[in-house]
Amino acid sequence: MRGMLESRPDWCISRQRAWGLPIPAFVRPDGSAFMTEASVRAVAALIQAQGSDAWFQMEPSELLAGYDAANDPEAPAGLDVSTLTKGQDILDVWFESGSSWNAVMRDRNGGEDRRVDLYLEGSDQHRGWFQLSLLTSLGYKGEAPFKTVLTHGFCVDREGKKLSKSAGHTIENLFENYGADVLRWWVASLAYENDVKVDDEFFVAAGESYRKVRNTIRFLLSNLDGFTPELDEHGQVQLGDIPPTSLEAWVMGEFGAMSEAVRKAYDSYTFHEAHKRLYNFCNTTLSSEYLTAVKDRLYCDSPTSERRVRSLRVMFAIADRLCKLLAPILSHTADEAWRVLHGVDAKDTEKSVHLTGFVEPVMISVSPHWPKAMEMLTTAMRALEDALATEAVENPLAAGLRVPDPDGILAHFDADDLEDFCGVSSFGTPREIAKVDVVDLRGKSRCERSWKRGPTVKLRSDGGMLSDRDAEAVGVK
């Protein structure tokens, strides 16, 4: 009854009387009902301040502490609130829940009529909450209370039998065993239009995929520790100077495409599509491709090298945006990660990823040659895998790649980027060869710091074998 009391008691009373639904809030000693507009408003104000439990915890005189019988023209003569008892009748449950649009939305919008964006419930509510909400709203204001209705199936066991609270099926232990974010991640992966099978093995699998996403974010944050990029007035990293042919431009282009797809999935409530896109980006595009490619420069370049700083700027931009994209699903993980990224104290209640707004479109120029280049790099890496399988080379850093480039596509890109993407020690693009050539570099000197092999690796003044790049990074000659 709390919702009805908090909204418009005068409307509620008139409708209840018109429909013949007596709801005596209090009972007088002679058994007659006592309820007036002023008394309902007094109780409504108290419940709004203290919660609906007040009705069960307080005596009538306490509930009516804000009621002034002397100034209530509807009050019966000689009313003594200390003699009242609480009535035991309840408002019809379907009428109450079917009127929740009035209690919730009017209160939030300052008394203004506004339709709810979405009503979400199980498929049985087509004849329950959805229908009763529609009827009360049509009767009162002549239109539906909602813009959209979304229905879902029910949770069933392995045999397809419906799970229910009355049968003792609860989820408290799932929260204890797996955590809220893992359960949210699992729910987001489902095609909820149909019934959903529930079993521990599904939660275990959800936990594994969740950890892959979490670990990707952890890698980003650990490498960004101590790095503070310059931000614009909107708190965003400026990326306009990123070369279109760089790995950074490519990964930001991939993020932009993923972000747009996730936004559309959220807008259409196809959460499983958002889940798939986010997981694939974290697990493949970031973890297996981009972050693997830039590990060498992150760990071995000098801290202020141009390409290392460029990578960190992009990693910061991705981490920030990724937290915002994940926030509707992984609400706790995303907020904790975002706070770490921006140096926000865990106890600060004024700042949160949930208060930042959603992801803005990625504004960066990406070379149109990247799709074709990626096809060529994929072919090259297959050839490298074959060479590793036959032990023609012992590991990727003991190999070089020579990739045919008859159309000059790869000539647009930095050879160091292509080398890092494939994880090899050298990368060439001769036009005269017909197929990918995997070169065995085990005869070349190996850098003791980066394990790369190449012509600049030599004995240094400190007695170590280092490449020019690594020698500069550690300050030896």
C-alpha cells in the first residue's frame, strides 16, 4: 500500500470507492471505519520518511502523529486516535501493483505524467502486472503506462522443470559461491525469450569467461599505473594525432565498431549480443592481439619512447571506455576498475562510472588498408604456426617473416608494428616472392633483455648482449 499512499491518495480513494473496494485504514471502538483524505496523507508522509515497515511497527497514535483532527472537516465528532486499531483489510494486490506506474513515476517526476520506458517481467505477466497496469492507466489517463514491454522465460532445471521459491529454489548460495557480477554476466549471456536452464556448470563457465574480461582490465590497469595522460575538458584522452596506420589506430577502430554494436544491443535489449561483443573484444582483439603485440614496447622501450607513450594513451582511452560499456552488466567490477584508473578513492560517493554518462563515439582516423593488411598478417601467422609445428623454428622470436606484398599494401605500415603484431624478430615485405617465407634466425645474436634477434644485438659495456633499443632503455653503451 506504500506506493498508493505516497502518490495521490485522493485519486486512490475516489477510485477505490467507485470500484467498491473498502479499505478501512483504521477501526474505531464501535467497529466503524475511519479514513479521510487528511489521515491518509498524514500516514503517507510518515511512510515516505520511514518506510512501509512503520505501518507494522507503530501504533495508530504514532502513525497519525502528523494528523490534525481539529482541522479535518471529514473527521467524525469526538474522534480519539488513541482508541483506534489498525484495519486488517488489504488493497487488492493486482490493483496495487497495477498502479505502481502512478506511485513511482509521478513521485519521481514532480507529479508530471510520464510513461515508463520499459516494463520487464516474466511471460506470465501478460495476464498479470502488464495487463493490470494497462487497465488502470487506460482508465485514468487513456494511454498505456509503458512505451515498451519486455518479457522473459523462466528458470528451469536440467529436466526442464520450473524452478520456484515455493519449492525451495533460491539463489542466495549462488551469490555466495560466484558473486553478483558473475551472475549478472551469466544472465546477460542468455537468450531470455525462452526458458533458461540453470545448473552449476553454467555458472562455472560464466565465472571463467568473466575472469578473462576482468584479467584483461587488470592488465590494462597494471600497465597504466603511474601514467597520467592529458585529458580534455570532457575527461577524454585526445587521440587525433594517432597515425592512421599504427596499431593504436587499428585497435581504436576495432573498439569503435564494437562500441557501436554494444550500444545498439543495449538499445534493443539484446544483452546476449552485447555480452558476446564485449567478451570477444576483451579476449581476442585486446588480450590475444593488441596487448600481446605491444608487450615488447611496454616492457622494453624507454619509459618516454614515442610509441610506448602512444600505446599507453590508447590503453587509457580503452580502459575508460570499456568500463563504461561494461557498467550496465558488471556494475561492481566496472566501477572499481574505473575508480582505480582515475585515482578515485573507494569511499568517494561523488564519483562513479555510473555517473559519467555513456561512451562517446571514437573520433580517430583509421587507414583503409587495415582490413587487407590483417588478412595478409593472418596468412603470415598461419605459416609461422606451421613452421613451429614442424620445428623449422623453435619459437616466434627466433623467426623472421617475409610476406609477399605485390600491391604494396603492407608498405603503408611501420615494419616494427607488423613485427610486433606477429611476435617475430623481423618482418619484411618483398614484392618478388610468391608465398610467405618463415626465416630461421637462430644464427643471429639474441638480446638478453627482449629475446629478440637482429643485427643491432651486440656485447655492451656492462657485459650483456643487448639490441640498440634495449641498451638505450637501460642507459648502457
